[in-house]
Amino acid sequence: MPDRLVRDFPLFPLRIVALPHELVPLHIFEERYRTMIGECLEHRTEFGIVWAADEGLRAVGCAMEITEVLERMEDGRLNILTRGTRPLRIVDERHDLAYPAGTVEFLRDKDEKPDDKTVAAAHEAYASLVEQATDRKPESDELSEMTAYQMAATVDFGLAAKQGLLDLRSENARLRLVTRLFRAASRRLDFIERAQARARSNGKVRFS
């Protein structure tokens, strides 16, 4: 049985993937989406961001709450800040309303306990990446509370990787995936740093 079905849920197809806990700024300019966001603001309700990929709209997206209206322009355009809340799946689409909408199911994870070793590996890989990228080492108390979504929401992954996280209904599986993604990002940063150092020394980069 579906966890929870909501009809006529507002949907915002975009060329991005949003994750729970991720902060996403949006510029709202089309009339239909200005109407949609206006209703969400009036009723304090969520809308869904779904990836409009080249091959079509993905079924699994992320519900978003509007946390702040950053700017209202005289012509009706808006700049808003939104935050991801929970994953959803589109069950059916509607195209006869003032904006895109559909029946959605809010998705729950499997009933499982996160594995301690899997959690530790993900936290270690994330802390290493953050320190490498920002020179700031996350505090252990801060790390201990972070889920896979919370860590991934602060890193700029590719769209396919983020969609892969949204599609998983297991926290352990998400932790294993973000561990691989964090380690791969660290390797890329390390290569860039070595390449820049090499370029400064003689203008050439060796790939061997």
C-alpha cells in the first residue's frame, strides 16, 4: 500500500535535482509558476522539484518548503529560497490546472538500523572532503548527527548521482553511495591541486 497519496500536488520540473535538507534558491518568472508559488506561500504548503532530464521527467523528486522570499519585483517575478523536505514519487500527472501538478506518494525508507561501520566510513570520507575543500574540519558532534542526505546536500554532485540518492529507500545504501562519491570528489580535488602545482612549476601536467 502507498505510504501517503496527495492529489493535485504542485510540481516544478527543472534541470536540477534537489535533496532533502538542501537549500535551493529559485528565480520564479513564468506566470504558471508565479501562480503556484503564490498559492504555496498563501497556504504555507510544499511543492515538488522533479528532474526534467533529457529522456523525460523522473518519477522520484523532492518536496520543497519555501523558507524565505528574497525579493519581489514589480512585474511579479520572485526570488525565493527553498529547502528540501522529503522524497516523493509521481503516481499520476495533471495538465489541466494553472500549473503542473499530480498525485504524489511520499516515500519512506526501509525499516532498518544504520550500520555503525557504514556511518563511520561516510562521516570520515565527508570530513576529509570538507577539510580538503575548505580547510575547515567538521566537529565530531556536528558529524555524528548528519545523515547521508544532510551531507550530500552540501556538496555539488552531478545530477545522476543526486538522483541515485533520491531513488534509494535505504539509509545504509545511501551512506555507501555518498562514501564513494565523497572519495571520488577528494581524488578529483587532489588531482586538480597536483595539476595546478605542476602547471605553476613548468606549465606541463603529467598524467602518469
